[in-house]
Amino acid sequence: MGFFDFMTEDIAIDLGTANTLIIHNDKVVIDSPSIVARDRVTGKIIAVGKEANMMQGKTHENIKTIRPLKDGVIADFDASER
């Protein structure tokens, strides 16, 4: 057994159009909607996942909710990264 063998961790990230999953050692640790809320004036991301999903359709005109993945492809890289 090598030095780093005991330190390996399996992490998988599935960026889906509807949900993002993060799996660690065969267990789902995050299952959250793939959506972000962005301030139109500053461009700052103000909410992600479930919080942004609850804001959809109920926000001030200066806040836009975005689904950064469309048809299985990253449509907004910055929002996807966040």
C-alpha cells in the first residue's frame, strides 16, 4: 500500500439540467436544483440550489433566476461554476 492509497476519496458530480448531484463514497451528499439567482445590476450570484428555486418567479425585476444547463449542455459557465 502506497502513502496516498489510504487518502483516496471518491467524489462524483453530476451537473444535470434539473438537479445537481454530488456523490461521495457511493452516497448522495447533495441533491439540489440546478438553478442560480443573479443580481442583474451587479452580476453577483445571490442564491443557488433550493434557495434560488424558491425565488423563481417571485423576485424583484433586478434578480434573475437562471438554469445554467440547457439540454444537457452548459449554457452559462459562470453560473454553472458557482
